[in-house]
Amino acid sequence: MNGATTAAYLARRAAQKERVRILYRRALKDTLNWAVHRHLFYQDASDLREKFEANKHVEDLDTIDKMIAAGEATYDKWRHPDPYIVPWAPGGSKFTRNPVPPSGIEIVNKGLEDP
């Protein structure tokens, strides 16, 4: 391989590794949405890891691209319809629970003013 071919190969491999990492993390987080109890999540997470590890040895770039596309399609198909969102994050149950009062309303704190 010459320098340009090697650089293109390494760039494509790096992009594939990043896509696999992102897919694994998204799938792992979504697995937590489906698990009712933490001990069920641990088994599902272990099964998910085994699926990723089983294809770790594949070297052909086109095969890897096809496997990533198939994994992303499977993830999109089985994504949880109502994922858990931590309460303080946007979309969570406590996000902006105490919003700023509308302008024009004066808030009076009796007894808290400085003398």
C-alpha cells in the first residue's frame, strides 16, 4: 500500500470504530429502558456485549460497513418508544418545574430583606 491508500484505509477504519462505539453505547443505554430491574439489565447488557464481541475479528471494510448498517437498522427497529429521561434533563419530569415567573409580576419576600 502506498501512503495515500494507507491513510484512506486508516481513516475509514477509524470512522467505523467510532460508528460501532456510538452504536454500542446507544444500544446499551436503550437496553436500560427495556429492563424493569437492574439485574435483568445486567444479563441483557452481557448479551449485547457478546453480539458485538462475536464480530470483533472481521477485517473486510465493506463487510464491516454492512454489519454496522444492519446493526443501526436493528437498533432503530427495536428502540424503546418511551425512553427513560433523567428528571433534570430536557424532557425529564423535573425539567423547568419551577420556571421563572412571567415579567411584570413582583415577588415579595417579607422578612428576608436586609435591615
